[in-house]
Amino acid sequence: MSVLQLEDVGFTSSGKCLVLGAVSSGADFGKGAVSAALRDVALAELTATGDGVWVKTFPGAVDELAVNMAVTGDNVAIGAT
């Protein structure tokens, strides 16, 4: 079963939409299902119509939870536990 827990949404200065959340294996951002160990933090870029451009997961030894992100220009920093 896939889980998507959305925590934050942000936009870069060039208009890219970034979403931050937590996922388990099988979650799909439109580029195919992601592989996750348990519950992993995921950062994804979406188009203006909601289609997935890319997704990056951040695995850990235990369940990971996304907290928030800060977007400055085209740079992003994420907070997770």
C-alpha cells in the first residue's frame, strides 16, 4: 500500500512547483512508482497541470517524516525527522 502524506508545497523563482511529503513503496508522482524502505521523505517537482517531472526519496533506517521546506530562488532546503 502506498502512502502519500503531503507536508509542504513551494514554488521556485522560475515557477517550478515542489511538493514535500512522506511515501511508502508504490506511491506514484506520474513517473512510475517509487521504491521506499519504510516510510521515506520525498521531494517532487510537478508541472502546472500536476504532472510529475521528477521525484527524489530520502530513505532511512526507520520511518521518516517530512516537516517543512524553504524555497529561496531555485534552491530548496527540507526539514525531516
